[in-house]
Amino acid sequence: MAASLIRLHFHDCFVQGCDASILLDDSPTIQSEKNAPNNNNSVRGFEVIDNVKSQVENICPGVVSCADILAVAARDASVAVGGPTWTLKLGRRDSTTSGLSQAATNLPTFRDGLDRLTSLFSSKGLSTRDMVALSGSHTIGQARCVTFRDRIYGNGTNIDAGFASTRRRRCPADNGNGDDNLAPLDLVTPNSFDNNYFKNLIQRKGLLQSDQVLFNGGSTDSIVTEYSKSPSTFSSDFSSAMVKMGDIEPLIGSAGEIRKFCNVIN
């Protein structure tokens, strides 16, 4: 679940800030972000957060927010698979609103180009370097065939032919056929948090279009090269970027609430 828990925190923070709005279910007053195109049938890990919340509530009710649990879970997920740790800021509170419409526009997609990604992260106070470092979380996790089909069948010049051929075996060309078949984002060490993701990009073996654009003759090529040569630099920059991301528009003080159950407002 490591990749999913890191992604869950990311998808929360990019919509309304780090406020656990992504955890809310549909209700008479809530249009759930879970139904947004980039989240539906894709974002997962909700039951892990619910389980943690339940245990925390038993020990100290009404104190720890779901938003903070998301942040801690992402950090501990990184550590669990050999990735870096970082010192977390805590004290976020939970939203009483959802951002379904924002989710459709504020979250990156697998088709995004470099300019779009740079602009999107910049709008959240994250630098281009932060964006490349955070993309390195794709050193773990998997993607569905529907997200990389166009890339492996597109006959583009920025994809290794052998890599494309291998990925076609479990991802048929026809839409609707095998859409949910999975492939690892990092084909070398898919379950370990390391810098192989960047080495893959240099070899034109990025699975998603939004991965490969980071090394495709553009302004971020030098950062990818740097991270591919220095695991420690990547780890350090990833940690810093996660702290910055976790600081996007948090609800603090008397704003928001501390939810008793993460999927419904009190």
C-alpha cells in the first residue's frame, strides 16, 4: 500500500489543501472527490486510514485529524519501503467541504506535458525541482493499462522499443480490453524506494507520458540526470518537497474540525 498512501496524501493536498477532503464520501451536502476522473477507481488506501483513525480515537478522541493521519501515513509508507523520512508538521484540521470540481482541474494527469506539470506545481508553491523530486515517488507503485496504452502503442521516439514491446504483452491495444491490467511504474525495483525511476527515464523507459516528459530534451533533463547519479540528493530533495507539499493551505486553529470518522463530517 506504500505507493497508494503517498499518493492519497498528494491527491488530498492538491485539492483545497491538506485537509482530508479526499476522504469524504458522497452525502446530501458533499460531492465526493473520490468520483473525480483522476481518483475514481484509482485512488485507494481509505480503509488503512480509517483503521488508523479508529485506533487513535480509542486512545485520544477528538485530538488527531484525518489530515494529519494522511501526512504521517505517507511518511511512514516511504520508510517502510526503504525510502527517506522527514520531520512532519502536525496540527492540520479536517475540512467540512469537498472539492470535486477542483479535483478535476488541480490534479496532474498521465497525459500532461512538462509545461502543464510545472505550472500546476508552481500554483501550489512547489518549484520545478520539487515537482521532479515528487514524481520520483513513481519508483514504487503500479499503473493501469488505460493510463499508458497510448504511450506504448504510439510509436513515439521517446520510448525504448524493447520496453514498449514488453508492456504490450499485458496491455492490449484496444480500448476497453485489459484497461485495468497493471504494470509497475519502475520495472527494475518496483517495490523499493530508490532512484531507479530516474535511470529508467534516461533509458526512455518511463511508463507514463507524464513521467517521460521529465527527460525529453527539456529543462528538467539535468535534474533527472542528477537524481539518477545521486540517490542521496534525490532522497533529500524528496523529503523537503514532501514537507512543502504537506504545508499547502492547511486548516489550523479553529478552522475546520477534527472528524470522528474520516469519511463523514461531524
